[in-house]
Amino acid sequence: MIGGDLLYKDFKYNGGSNDGSTLLYSNKNEENSISLATCVVIILNSALVDDPFFVPGQMLSGFMLTIFVGVFVLILTQLSFHIFVKTWAFNQLNSHVSIWQSLYGKYSSVIPKALLLLAFISNSSVSVRDNVDQFHDLFSYFSPDSVKIVNNDWLIKYLFTFILTIPALLHPRLGKMKIMCAVALTLLLISLLCEAVLMFKTIKVDSFDPQKQIRYWSTDFRMMNALFDTFNTVYFSHPFVALISDDLYKATRSKITKMTWIISICSFLLLLSGGFFGYFTFFDSSIDDNILFGYSNTKDPFLIIAKICCLLKTALANNMFVFIATVSVLGIFTQYNEKLTILRIFVGIVIWTLVMFINYSGTGLMKLVDLLGGYSFMLLAYFLPSIFFLSMYKFKYPGWSILCIGVLLVSSVILGWASYCNVGSYIKYLKGE
């Protein structure tokens, strides 16, 4: 049946030319399908951790520059995702790994698996580090004697973070996390609302002259790189969309791309909201940490509420990273199946242990994991989709093929620029400069 195989292969790859209303899945579990809005809420929880509260410090490079970088990365990411979804086939997993296997074989698929694992181990490590800092900050409100056992570093790092990771171990599918993600998104909105109240309070007391205090633009390329890293990480939803699309009610290409546009635009607006609220509170003050740690009146009830909500939101978002990392590890040995409960829990605990080891090992390993994770995000988000498309179709669709080449060229320039900034910064750290 060689002829039949060729016909099937041609049909599968020609799926990219179908119109946007073509169903991608057979809806075999239609009664358990979830809506587009639910998918957006779930993936927004993975996109936004505590990132909005770190943007104010990055906006010192200029808030117009922040908007420019945010829009540029959004458009580049969406172009790449539109290319990515063109490579999807009917009733397939449609992940980086499955597409790689169909094109280049099973054995070399360890490459995208390793990239996914690195990317989300990096994200999880950063989230846990932020969570530990948030715990320490909240416990500082109490006298050391009264909370001596609770303020124990070992207890915070291991017991609390493990308890908050349990949802990732118990949920078999991404689509089952809708309640947790709705709670997480609500917590983020409450934190941002409290940050806005704190901004208006500060402006009322101190006032400001926009012409003198606001920085609109800057040529600080390293700060631009930090902004790019933030937006790149936030917009990168490809693996989550691939996992959740099978649960989406009547999933079509147009519906899936519409979902990613909504997610990216909402992420952009929420990031800018957190950035603007913090920036208009502190202006030229250099704050590289979570903006909620920078307020002088630490007893303000709105600040305390924001900190509590931010802590819980960070922990719930980390569940998404642990889940994806668990799926990636399981995929090395077997195809992921939601019935593998014991194995999933075991691998999830191994992932959590690895993340804790990275945090325990100190700044050096954290910086290295961040560096490798950043490369993984870029390769997964911008390079692999275009490479997949060109491998499948060559120049059968000239417009899309030229677009792929354009995305690869632009991404290569960005990769070189990011390497100059990030690798240079890491070398300086190793030298103690």
C-alpha cells in the first residue's frame, strides 16, 4: 500500500491549505469540550505569572519603547503561530514533538522534548524563586518570635512550594484546570486593581509633572533585551494551545488563531497595566525587583492584599509549568496518557525536586538555566514553526514560504542580539564584575 501511504501523507500535509473552518479534531469527547473563553482563561494563567509587577522597572527605558517592543513581539509571535497551526494535521497531537516526529523521525525528537523541558523548568524555577521571596516578604509583617517556625527557610522552600504544586500533580489534562485558572486570573486582577489604587494615592500626595518625570524613549539596548525576554516568555503559548486544542469545542484553525490573538492582546494589556501603575508611582526610581516590594508604607491594606494575591497567583501559575514539564518528560519514554496517574504524579514530584535543586544551588545555576531557557523559548516560538512549514511544503505556497523565511531572518537577528546581551551578562557574572 505504498500508493495509499503517499495519498494519506499528501492529504495530511495538504491540511495546511484548507480554509480556517476545517475541523482539526473529531470531537470524540464533545460533551466534555470547553469553550473558547475557558481556553483563554486557562492559558492566560500560564502566560502571566507575576510579570506585570516586574515591568515597571523595565519601563525606565521609556514607556513608549515598552509599547513598541510589546507590539513588535506580539506581531512576530502571532505570525509564527499562524505558521505553526498551518502544519497541524487532523486528529493529531499537533505539538512541536509530534510534528518533529512525523517529519524527521522518532529518535531525533529528543531535541524538541529537551527544549520544552528546559523552557518550562526555567519558568518554574523563576516562579518558585519569586514565590519564596514573596513568602519571606509577607512573613516580615510578623515579629520573628511569633512566627519563628513559619519563617523557617526550609519550610518555605520545600513544604509550602510542594503543597502549592499539588494541583499540577492531580489534574490529568490542561482543560481540567479551568477553576484553578479562573481563581488565578481573578487574583491577578485584584492585585492590579490594588496597584492602581496605590498609584492614585501616591499621585495625590506627591503629584507629578509628566513633561519632567516621564521617560518616553531610550537607546539602552540591554533594557530593550529585558523587555523582549519578558514579552517573549508571556506570549509563548504554543505548547499550551496544542495541548488544550483537543478539548476546544469544534476546534478549527480560525478559532485557534483567534484564541491566540485574544490571549496575546489580553497579556499585553495586563502587562502594560501593571507596568504603568508601577511606573507612575515611582517614576525614575530604579526598582529591579517586584514593584510590590518597593512601597514605603508597607502597612497599607491595599498593598498587603496585592501581595497575598500575587503570591497565590504565582504559585497557581507554576502549576502550569510543572504540568508541561511533566508531559515533556513522560513524552521521552511513552506517549502521554491521562490515565497514567501514578506515573504522572511521580514525574511531577521529580520535576519539583529538580526545580528546588536549581533554586537551592544558588544564583549561578539559576542564571544558567534562565539563559538556556531563553534560547529554548526563542527556538520553539520562532524557529521551529517556520522550519516545520518549509520542510512540509517547500515553496508549494510561495506567500507563506516567503513569510517563513522572513520570520527566520528577523528571529536570527534577535537571537544574535539576545546572545550578545545575555551571554555577555552571564560571563560578567562568572568573572564577578
